Amino acid sequence: MFLTPLDLVSSSVLLLLMFVLIVPLLKNKQRLLIETCFMLASIASLLGVAGGVWAVGGGITNKIILVIGLPDLPFHMRMDPLAGFFITVICLLSFFVSLYSAGYIKGYLGRRNVTSLVVFYCLFLAGMLLVVLADDALFFLVAWEIMAAASYFLVMFENEHIENRRAAFLYLIVAHIGALAILLSFGVMAGLASGFEDFSGYTFDAMRQAHFPVEGATAAFLLAFFGFAAKAGVVPLHVWLPEAHPAAPSNVSALMSGVMLKTAIYGIVRVSFDLIRVFPWWWGAIVLIFGLISAVMGVLYALMQHDLKRLLAYHSVENIGIILIGIGLAMIFISFNMPLLSALALIAGLYHTMNHAVFKGLLFMGAGAVLHATNERNMEEMGGLIHRMPWTAALFLIGCVSISALPPFNGFVSEWLTFQAFLLSPALPSPLLKLLIPLGAALLALTGALAAACFVKAFGVTFLGHWRGSHMPRVHEADWPMRSGMILAALTCLLLGILPTFFIDWMDIIPQQLIGTKIGASSGTYGWLWLTPVAQERASYSGIIVFGGILLIVAAAYLVLHVRPKTIHRAPIWDCGFAKLTQKMQYNAASFSMPIRRIFGFLFNIKESVKLTPQAVYKAFPKRLNYSLRVRDRFWGWIYKPVVDCSFWVSRRVGKLQQGRIQAYLIYSFITIIVLLVFSR
């Protein structure tokens, strides 16, 4: 018997599940438990990467039927290039994070038991892999629930904090509302595939072979898009994301933001391009519009944040929006029979899927290292960490440059490809699209500029200047397991940025199978050196040349400034005429985002207040100035608060039925029986 990619990924899942079974043997040896867990998780992740890379590179499709599940409804598993790509993304980041976690989780030793964390960590990884491998609706939803339940318990790991419990509860509610919509979508497609006569249509193969009517396909798509958008954090279904991601341990935040959200992207691509296959252009317009709204609103929300992890969480909303822009454009182009542009847009979306997983994982690991060293998430209380944490600062900076879409790192390539999909598109026949396409390109450019500004703020306030807090903690650099995970992620950001043609050629089989064409013939016209998405006459980019040019500039600057003695003169910072500068006089996060608040403040619920209170410390200044700022999401007031208020109102009314008297309950039962008898005729 020959080994297949599906065998490798299945072995990865089994290794994770087997560790869960042996945890009771190690629960009293916490240090050994941590080392064993994350060593096995790293091995399992490498197996998954090998299987995913093999499946995509070889264009291999493997299937297997598991004789488990409900009677006559066995579980089906399928490994194809689309699944292989997402498994590669999941397992690549899981490998980096597992190495990082071996050092990060040891910070909990002596403070709390970590048994539940390692158990649900392994279940979480296994659940994500099973979601991608599932080839029928039943198995998909079972795996989806395993992933959701495991991540719920990970978010609530530090459950002594009430905000963590609330965040986990909110996440669970939104996750199950989304799962219900996905269930209904699969129900519609399965019913249409089998004629609503039996359950044979529950497999994805049956759905692929069916020809759905437009009305049924539209209902299935809208339900699926709503359900997956809730998991992906698409605006306005994003409210759980900035609450849950910061509440989880930072290694879990890296996985939730980096790859859990991508299972929803996988679901959208699988349902749209593989199961339904034929769709009208306005489906893509819906995806594109929600992508644009999420991208712009996500980066604006992030700019308002002072909490480092909340800032990163909101940037996940932004980047999910950028991915949806690529997918929406691909759907629009394929509906107008433009396969090459559709393949380009799909490649751009999928490439950004991988890029976001890597650089967002790196940034959350960097934020975790800062939290691990300072016990602080509020950027207003940080500053000057570059002197105490040089490794973390340098690696976090690479993540900042990558997410800001600046060359030569990976974020630039995927956003550049998305721009090419916008700019190379001809005039489309719909008036709405003639407006939407150029507007989308402009909004994407605005998003990129705001993202760069946001990470200038994040890095500058956190790592530069002087410590802003009331007292300076004993800051320490991250240990080598944590550094190794961040270093590998940073190197991957660089490789994805300077060698994009290798990776695009590897993943080009996906649009070939889903759309019927690929961009490899045009993108690799000049080999590995130049990336030419459609044709060399239209646009080109060489990451290697850009990287080499940057290195030359840096080397020249070093030679000019550092080789000759006394070229650099150090002097005190110019103090604008003030003799005694303190750390309180530094530019902080609130002041940095003030111009953006003035321009886009109407999109938020902002409350600023300034109070003067007496103080006797400085007689020259008899009053102290207290400034407070609160920025809230308007969607809470527009959508969620009315629903919550209505739920409480209904609950209070229904609660009055609980009389505590047996006579009342007997009357209820008697009335119920009478009603059933009346309506049974």
C-alpha cells in the first residue's frame, strides 16, 4: 500500500487526539505535560504541512469513507488541492505557534493548572483539520462544533475575569447562530440534490453532481455566506472577535486570528466554487461589498484601540475583508466569462489568506511576548521596550511591515495582486459594477494607508520612546522557544514576499480545478525573478530585486554613517525650550489617532471628556487635568443592543409563568392537551 496525502493529514489528526487520551497520565506533571503536548503538536503540524503541500503540488485528490456516524450516514473525507492549501496554512502556523507555546505556556506554571488548555489546544487543531477534510454535511458540522467548542473553552481559560467569561459567551452565541445558518444551507443543497426524498444528498459529491435551480442555489448561498461570515468576523457580524481574541491566551489568539477565521473562508470558497459552481454576478458583488466594508471599518476600529491585542483583533476584520475582496472579484469575473481575471483574483485572495495567517500569527506572538514580559496590554502604559526586548521588537517590526503591505514582505504581494485584479479589469456591463470596481480600488488603497498608520502607532508607542507607566516592571526578553516560533514566522513572511512565483506556481492548480484556468503561464513568463500576473506588458514585480535594492541602501547607509569615526554625534533630545521633559509628555496612542478620530468620528460612538480637579502637589498648577476617551462600536447600539433588550423583555414576561405552584403547572398541562386535541382534527 502507498502513502497518500490524506494518510499524512489523518495521522496528524490521530496524533492530536491520542495525546488528549494520555493527558490524565501527565496532569500532575505540568512541565512535562507542556513539553510533551507542544512537541507532539509540532510533529502533527509538520505531518499536516507535508500532506497539504503534497496534495496541492501534485494535484492529488484522495477520498475515504469512515464507517462511523449515524446509521446509513457514514462520514466522508476528501483531500484535494483546495483542502490541501488550507491544511498547509493551518498546519504551518500551528507549527510556529506550537514551538512558541512551549515557552509561553510555562509562564502559567505555579499560577494555574494548564491541563485544560493543552487538551483543548489539541482538540482545536484537530477540529480545524477535520473541517477542511470533511466531505459531507454531517461530518462538516460535527467537526465545526468540535472546533467551536474547543475554542470556546480556550477563550475562557482565564475564567476568573468576568470579561473573559462574557467574551466566551458572546463568541459561543455568534458561532452557533452561524452554524445554524450553515446547517440550513446544507439542508437546502442536500434536499435539492436528492429531491427531498431521502438523505442521500448530504454528501458533497451528491451536491457537486446536482444542478440547482437559481432560487434554491441563491437561498443556499446566502445562508452559507451569513453563517461563514459570522465565523470570519465580517462586519456587522464582527462584534465577538475583538472580545474573544484578546481574552484568549496569546498563542491561542494567534491561531484563532491566523487560521480559525480561514476555515470560514474555506467554507465560502468550497460552497461557491465547488458545490454550487454556477452563480449570477450579484453574488460576487455582495461578497465584494461586505469585503470592502470590513476592510475599511476594521482598520478604522483598529486605529481607535489602545489595547494591543484588541488592535490586532480588529486588523483581522480588515484582512478578512481584503480576502473577501479577492473572492468577490473572482465570482464577478467568472460570471461574466473572464476566467483569467477570475483566476488572478482568486489567487490574490488565497495568497492573502496564507500571508495573513503568517504575519498575524507573528504579531500575536509578539504581543504575547510583550504581555508575558510586562503583564500589560494597554499601549498607553508601555514604551521603550526596544531596549529591553530587542528580539521581540525586531520581529514585531517585520510583522508590522508585512501587514502594512510594504515590500519586500508578503503582505505587499497579495494586495498588489488584488490591485491588479481591480486595475486590469475591463468595463463590465452592469452600471453597479462600473461604480463598484473603481470605488473598491480606492477603498483598498485607503485601507492600506490607514493600516500603515496604525502600525506606526502600534510599534512606536509600544517599543519606542520611554516607559509611560507609573512604575517600570522587570521586563525580560522572550525565551528561545518563543523566539524560535517568531523567527520562523518572520522568515516565512520574507520568503512569501521575495519568491511569490514559486508559491503561486504551487497553488495554481486550485483555480485550474475550480475555474478552469490558471495564471501560471503568464505569471511565470520570466521565471522565478519576475511576477507578471496577466502579461509582462501590463504589470510586473520582482521581490528579489526590491529586496536586493533595500539591502544595498541599508549597506550604503551603514558604510557612510558607521565606518568612519565620529560621523554620528549623540546629543540630548531637543526639548522645545522646556528644561524637564518627562515620559508623560510623549506622544501616546490617543494623541496619535486623534486626526483619524476627527475625520471618521461619525462612524463611532465617541465620548471625550476633560475634567479639572484640585490638587496640592504643584502650587503653580492648582488644578489637575483629567482626560478620558471612550470609543464604542455603533453596531452594538444599532443591531445587538435592541436584540439583547428584546430578549430580556421576553424572558421577564415568560418568567412570570414560573409560579412555583403545582396547581398552575397542572393548568398549563391541561391547556396544552386541549390545544393539541383541537389542532389534531
